[in-house]
Amino acid sequence: MTAFIPARVAQRRWVNPSVLELVLEAHDSTVLPAAAAGAHIDLDLGNGLVRQYSLVDPAPTGAQRYRIGVKVQSDGRGGSRRVAEQLLEGGPITVGTPRNLFPLEIQTQRPVVLVAGGIGITPIHAMASALLRTPGTAWQLHYAFSCREAAYFPSTWLHDDARVSLYESHPAQGSGKALDLQALVDLAVAQGGADIYCCGPSGLMEALARCCEGRPGIRYVQESFEAPDLSDGSETAFDVTLARSGRTIRVAADRSILEALREAGVGVPSSCEQGICGACETPVLAGTPLHRDAILSPGEQAAARSMMICCSRASTPALTLDL
Ligand code: FES
């Protein structure tokens, strides 16, 4: 379950017209919780709006600061715009403890291929940094972006480390260089296999997943942006009791618990509303959840101590939640 920490914006910097880099520190300057490569934090932007951002350089033993890169999208769902407008240097922000849904496995005998597209460089940079710090690892990073002026380079070594390849599809001058995913996977297979990690636009991740499918020695991992659709049309209504107020709210077959609570005037933090971020994780006190998220492990789902109320339902007639 994500806990929230009062923090403040220690530094704020536009690295280009569309990417804002923020450095956050604990409100009382204490050490922030540890995080491993691939981890993200939630930012509570107020009015129930919570957004996730990957840590650019997480520290496995705890850190004085968290650094994130935010792609500010005027046509997005409003989260990045609110970050740009509200998170001013020195200002407060509530930060969730790190979660890692995209963990890096480091084994010295197994090569790692990292693939980033656009702002997907943020967790991939964290992974490359961890590999840089680990002697004896074999790795390479392929970073694709439209043009250098709009790309985010969290570290200067991205420009000149021989293990890093940059692909600029629409350079300001000259012709672009395309990332050949098929060739990249073919080479990894020919060299005995690899773990391939990818974060970027869904088209890039889907294309790479297709190239990796069924290939010998390849393990493919991508940052989840969508949960699998597990609804089967057999959803039924059930009751949810809120333990702290004693209220019982009916959840109709065509409504999520989150929607039913909202309609009843009960505010609960949420973000993705598709079971991939953890913002709406809620402790379960009684009843059995029907889990439909992409976050909890099979063991955590079986333990049924908490559930994502944006997508999961009940397999018993009633649930009691710690709300
Ligand atoms: Fe993201 Fe529920 S809102 S998991």
C-alpha cells in the first residue's frame, strides 16, 4: 500500500519546451525511501488527481532527493499540465512511496538490452545507471526520439558511452536514423539470448513484443501502460461497506467501486482507473475481492488484504473496505 510523504520541489528546470525536470526532497529534509531501477512515485496533485512518474536515478539505499522528468502534454488528461502549473520551486507536493512494477533483474552472465522511446527514457536511464554501477554486466541501450532538441538526456554519459545508441527520426538537419527492432532481437538471439526491457510509446512496445515473441533465449519486459481487460460480461452488483463511517453503498453491475463511491460523494485517490498505477489501492477488511489489476502479485491477490477499487470487483455478495 502506498504511503504518502510531505515533500517540496527542490529544483525545477525545463530541459526543453516540453520536458520539465523536477527534483523533490522530503519536507523535513530527511532521507526518502529507497527505490530500485524501474520504480515510480505517485504525485498527489490534489482533487483526487494522482499521477505516476518514473524515478530517473533511484537510490537503493534511500535518497536525499527524487528526480523525475515530466513530458508536459497540452492534450493529455491534465496531470502533466497541473504539474507544470502548480509545482513551483520551493512549493509543497505530496509524494507516494516508490513502487516498482518494472523491476530490473541483474545477472552478470546474462546480457541486458534496454530500449527507450521518448520520455520512456526515465526508467530506462535508471536501469542503465544501475548496470553502470554493477561490474561485469553486459548491456546496451537504444534510445529513439524524434529530434535531439525535444529529447531528454538525464545524464551526459548518454551522449558518449559506447553502449548507448541514439536514433533521431526527425532531426533538424540531415536524415533520420531508424531503430531496427527486428535486427536488434535477431542479434540478441544470435548471441545466445538477452533480457530486453522497453519503455516508450505503445506502438514501440507492441512492435518489440512481436519481434521477441517465441524467440529462443529472449525474455521481454515492458512498462505496463494498460491492464488486461478481464471483464467477461458476467459482472454482478454487490455491496461495499465503508468501515469508518458504517455506510453501505451498492455497486451496480455496470459501475466500478470507485465510480459508485464517487457517485455517493466519497472521495478516494485515483489516477489511471485501469488497474496499473496503485493509486486507488484500498485495504479489505471482509469479503473476497475479484482482482482485475496488473499490480498485485498472485500471492498478494490471494491474500486479499487490499484491492484496486478502480477495476477489481467482489466475488462475495459484500465487501468491507477500510475507508
Ligand atoms: Fe490506478 Fe486504480 S486508479 S490502479
